[in-house]
Amino acid sequence: MIKKGESIVLLIKSALSLDEINERIKGLNVPPIILPSQIFLVDEIPMLEVVKWILKGAKNLAMSLVK
């Protein structure tokens, strides 16, 4: 659940460019409220050995990129 003042940030590891990613997202035909307000290409996404996202690590990475 997004709280007031928060935004959705997409951290993505991809060979696609930001323009290509944005075009694909626009083509999803979903409500704007669930679309990311910012997109960042990253080298690595924090993960555990069992390939589960480390949400705190991802959140900290996103917050450092947004600033």
C-alpha cells in the first residue's frame, strides 16, 4: 500500500534502454496510479541466495537514487 507522499520506483536490471522500458510500460494499459514515477537501470538488485528480493536493500537503493 502506498502512503501519502510515497511513490513507486522501478529498479530494473535490463539490456533495454530507459526509453524502451518506458514504451513497454506505457503499452501495459494499466491505471496510472500503479505505474512507477521513476525508473532506474541498475547493475544489481539486492537478493538473498534463494533469489528473494531483499526489500530493505532495494528500498535503500531506490531512495539513494531518487535523491
